[in-house]
Amino acid sequence: MEFINICIAQLNFTVGDLEGNAEKILEVWRSKDEEAHLVVFPELSISGYPPQDLLFDRGFLKECQRQLERIVEFSKSLNSTAVLGMPYYDGELFNSLVLVGRGKVFGIYHKTFLPNYSVFDEKRYFRSGSRPLMLSINGVKLGFSVCEDVWHPDGWERYYALCGAEVLININASPYYANKYSFKENFLKARAQDNLAYVVYVNLVGAQDELVFDGRSLIIDPEGKVIYRAKAFEESVKTVSLPLSKVRAKRLMDLRLRERPTECPSVENILDQRRLEYFQATLEPSPQGEEEIYNALLLGLKDYFYKNSFKKAVLGLSGGIDSALVACLAADALGKEKVVGVFMPSQYTSEESKRYVLELSKNLGIELLTYPIDPIFESYKDSLGSKELTVAEENLQARIRANILFYLSNKHGWLVLSTSNKSESAVGYTTIYGDMAGGFAPIKDVYKTLVYKLAKYRNSIKPDIPEGLFTRPPTAELRPNQTDQDTLPPYAVLDRILELYIEEGYTFEEIVKEGFDKELVRKVLEMLRKAEYKRKQAPIGTKISKRAFGSDWRMPLINFWRG
């Protein structure tokens, strides 16, 4: 056999839609049967990822098994073999890879290394597997693993290669964060080079709750060269032919794989006598920087909106950069006809803000509603006997605005988008039940300095955001002549301190050694600690950093540590 045809089915599955997920698998498998020997789907493709505590529901697990049986029955009409991911229960629960074809299950592999950090809780649900799985198609040996297994240098890949596997298949649901992709590509190159084999890395695409899966499935040849890359943040189904001469030539001259393990698994050989067409590999571009992050935010918002069956999205437009960016994301992800902006001016709202709101909504082509809040604000003040403007009165304005947005949400079934960013959430410079309220927070994990960069990137595509928003001082406009820097240090300073502490794990002393004022660092970290109760009640939002507020960040509310 001169080459083997592998179809990379990088698809967007929905957690809990077992029948829909199985139907998607069958449809793609059927469409690629005449050109592929093997069709590979992502990790937990039948259940969707991550199913979390659905895995404690035995009815859910039973239905996963029923859908597998349906797929097995369907495979009687096909010539190719499929690689599926599913939660597999046989008295113990495993995160499993299942090989299906010709009306039978050829083998089941249980994930060995279970991640239990960051957003992962796999040891909460699954038992670790301990057995390898190999298969041969027309004499070409393949070894199989699931996601985290390939991240470990001492995983199954070396064993498979020593047992003669020429192609290493790894199925994944690997969540995105900024700058992760290049690291991932580099260690996969090392796996291919070290084992003188093709590495086929198939990743999930789509979004589930706070997580985004970027796709960018890969095939890497035995020399460590990326020969195939799927699209980023989009579904992609592509068949690629892998010439086996590359593996065999390398192994003939390289001594590292000459010794065999004392025991290799028995390998079933599938004969496929079809003469298949040769398919050249293609390399899709891999976005970087602001383009990559913007696309991740788009997918996070789009899937949350559509998978939850919302009709429209609504957000408050203040005339500031945060709401402008969220409006652009919503219009780009959902379409302008599904976005409603709401302008809620008060006596402290400037003419400048009004002008920017009108300009932005016109540029984007979104519907704009206007509800002045002064009459409601004055009514509250009269009822409460308020005679002065304190923080309580400032926050009251934000909460009135939130009430209006949620009225519209209740009335029409719209999703309220919060416009709070990570900098504000970190230090509590946001009003609980006010501007931080919402059903989804698209820029929850985006620092203020990055908000400006993303807005600049978006304007490079189409200049919808008024240029004045990039230069005006950030302000909540809850009292006369207010700016954010009345309370906070400059955002460039604040964001770097927060990033060093949250994402990089620096201590107080280490941050000070980076050149920051000691008392300023102490103040920022104290604000971070005190704002925890707000963050616990914030809406979820798309994760784009190594450590986002949410599943990544599990701080106690009662916390006396001042380190």
C-alpha cells in the first residue's frame, strides 16, 4: 500500500444533543466513505465536550451507547472505518475512542492521562485507561490515543512506533487560549520526529459555555513538517493522503526504532481493496494576535447565542470603547438584524457620547432604542430621600440601566450582553447588578488595553467604531467630569500588574521587582481580593487567556491572605 487516506472531520458538536451529534457523524462519514480509508472525529464527539455532570446521569450514558449502536449498524453499508469519541460506561466510566466499521466495533481505547487542572475536571468523572489500541488497514499499522495522552512524552506514541505503527491518531477537545497554538504545534512536531511517524491531530471546533475550541487540526510528517492544517474557528472536513514511503525511508536509516517491546498488542488487519484517489494536503492560514482573539470571541458569542436558541441580543451603548467593541462582535457574529443597542442617557451623559452612539449604531446598521433614565433616577431619589451624589447614587444609575435591559430581555426573549472587561472585573470597578449584569459577557476575559487593540483591529476591517473613542479618556459618566483614572491607575500599568499576578503567577514581591510601585501593587491586589464576591455573581464569558475568571479561577470568598 503506497498511501493511506485519512479524513479529518473537524466538527462543531453540541453537548447533550446526542441524536444530532450522531446524525452529523453519519452524514459526514457517508459523504467521505468513497475517498477515505479512515474518518476521524474529535474527542467525545457523540456527547459533546465537556458534558460535565451529565456524566452522572445513567440515562445520558445509556443514550450515548444507543447512538453508538446506531452508528455501528449504519456502518454495515460503508467501506471505511471511523474513529469516534464518547463516554463509555461498562461499570466504570471512561473517556474513550471507539473504532467502528463494517457493522462492528474493532476496538476501544480509554484515555490514559486525565487532565485535572484549569477548566478540566476529568478525574471527577472518568477512570484512567491502561491499555493500548492498534489497528492495521491493508498492512499499515495505526496507534490511537485521546487528547492529553499525546501531551506526555512518555505516552503511548513511542510504544506504538516501536510496535510498528506508521500513523499515530490523536483525537481532541483542546480548548483555546491566546498563544497556545504555537506551543501545541511545536510539541506535536516533536512527537512526529521522535517516533518517525505521521501524527494526525484532530481537534474539536466550536464553543461551549466559556470554552472555545479553535480546530486547527494538524497532520505532521515524520520529519516534523506540518503538511496539513484545518481552518481556525470553522468546521472543516478534508481527506488527506499520507505516502508511507516517508515513514519507511526514515526508519530504514534511523536506528532508534530497531528494538521492539517484549510484548506488542494484537493487531486486527482490515482489508480495503478499493483503489482510492490521492488527495493532496493543504495548509490553511493560522491567525495570530488580535485577529486570532477576535475570531475566538466571535465563535464564543455565536455558539452561546444559537445553541441557547436566542432570538436577538441586546446591549447598552454608552459611547465608550467597551460597548462599541461588544456591539461590533455581536453584529459580526449574529448579523446586524439580530442586535439591538440601547442608549440610556442621564444628566451626566455628554453630547460627545450621544454622537458616538448614533454614529456607531448607524455604521453597524443595528437597531437603536433610546430610554433617558433621569425621570426614573429622580423618582428613586425622591422615594429614598436622597439629597446628594455619592457612590450609591452613581451605582443606582447603572442598576436602572440594567433593569431596562432585562425588561427588554424578558419582554422579547433577547440575550443581554454585558460590556464589562477583565480589568474592571478584576478590581471591582463595575457595578454588581448594574453594568456587569448580563446573560453573557463577550469581553469578560479581555483586559482594557486589549479592548483598544481589538477595536483597532476591527476598524482595520471596516471603520465602524468612531475614531474619537480611541482618544477620549475612559469614563462611566455617573457624575460630572468623571474618568476611570480618578479611581484606577493607567490601564497599561493596571493590566500588567494583573496579568503578572493572575496569568503568570507572580508574587507581590516579584511584581514589585518588575519596577512597579510597592503601594500601588498592594492596592491593586487588595482591590482584586475584595472584588471576588462580585465576580462570583458575574455572567459567563468567553475564555481567551491562560487563566480566566471562571473555572480557571477558584478563589474563596472569605479570604484573609495578603501575600
